Amino acid sequence: MKVLITGASGMLGRDLQAALSDREVTALGRADLDVTDASAAREAVDGHDVVINAAAYTKVDDAETHEDEAYAVNAIGAANLSIAAAAAQARLVQVSTDYVFDGSATSPYPENGPHAPISAYGRTKAAGERLALEANPGATFVVRTAWLYGAHGPNFAKTMLKLAETKDTWSVVDDQVGQPTWTGDLARQIVALLDTDAPAGIYHGTNRGQVSWFGFARAVLEEAGLDPDRITPTDSSAFVRPAPRPAYSVLGHDAWFRAGLAPMRDWREALTAATEAGVFTA
């Protein structure tokens, strides 16, 4: 299996490289491949059996005023890679996001739930899903994820530990609920998906369970042997940002069961394993 990873220098991209260390991998970061360039995408994909597209415009707030730039990467880039994958008879894994939903649900979003993004970022990622699936429908896997943390990039968990070094107490929102997801687990889940004959389509790549940002922050401190009571709860009105955030970002995992695969483990179990693996000291 010859695998191309785009966005390979990011947090997930780095863990994908580790998870695929026994395969023939081409790892291209932003400086190596402009996914918005169709001819460059076609040239990069040629000769590969699998393309994992982890390249994305992820500056959620900036996307509100730079939606064209976000669309170029998140939608046109996905389309370019999917078209190239179809031409090369390769499978494509398009990494997507919970932001394609509006966050108004009260039970986990199913994989076939309708798009209802409330931000520019969400709109561009939803467009990327549609274009990728349209261009290579029989061999495109959309893997939606959320609330990522890992060793190789800035993330919420690392921010909490950094704050613990300088603050006695601080507040975290308790009215947004989701699924903290370790990029190490996600990378291994994507590899497991590729190693089976699972059908193309949409899968939700998040650790199981659910928790608020406040609950997640407390858990991060507990794992580090710090006092979680240093963090106090607040609501989203205390942290107004340009892009609205989904209040409920819990994704269902039925597609894994239908494909004969187990979904990812519970978020709390994953956090313990990530801590023991030295993710937050990397």
C-alpha cells in the first residue's frame, strides 16, 4: 500500500506517519504541496493507492472574514485530491469536522445527518465533503473528527497545562459538549479502516463518550496530578469569538459497527493513555 498524506506536518499528519511507519508513505506538508493547485495535486497523487487528506484551513475565527481562502483549501483542495484519486484508482480519506453540524442536537449526530454549518469554517468543510464524495464516490471515506489533541501541535489540553503554570485559577466554558479525541487514536483508526474492506462513505472518528470543555479541562489537570478545582465553570457568553461554536458536538459511531469495526475507545481512557505516552511533555 503506497500512501500519500497531505497536511503531513500537522498534529494528525504527524501521528498518521507514525501509524503508517510500516508502509510506503509520502508525507507532504503545506510547503510541499498546495492542494488548491489541481495539477500539483494530480502529480502528487499519481502512483499512490491511498490518499489521506489532513490538509485544512483550520483558523476557525479567521475563516469568518477569509472564507474564500478557507474554501480554496477545504473545498477546492478536497475536490482536487478526490479527482486525482479517482484518476489514479486510489482511495481517499477526507478528514472533516463536527462543524458541519449546527450543534442544536440533543443526541449524537448520525453519519447521514444533514449538513447545517453555522460558521464559515463549517460551510467550507461541508463543501469539501460533498465535492470529495461526488468526485470519487466509490472510494472516498469522509472521517469527521472533533476536539483534537496530540503531541505535535497546539491544542486545548496543552493550553490548560500551560495556564496551570502561571495561574492559580481560571474559568472554562461548561455549556459546550463534545468528544475529546487523541490524534494517536484517530490515526490508528484510519489505518484500521484502510486495512479492511469497509465500504466507502462517512465515518465519525471521535473517541466515545461526551464531556464539556470544563469537564475535559478538569480531567487534563487530574491526569497531570494537579488540583482540578483550580478551574471554575462559566458559559460561552464569557468568551465571545467571531465564529459561533456548536454547543453540542457529539457524533454517533454506527458506521463502524456496520463495517464490522469497533469505534474508538472512551475519551477518558484515551486521555489516560495519551498522558502515559508522554503526549503533553513532547
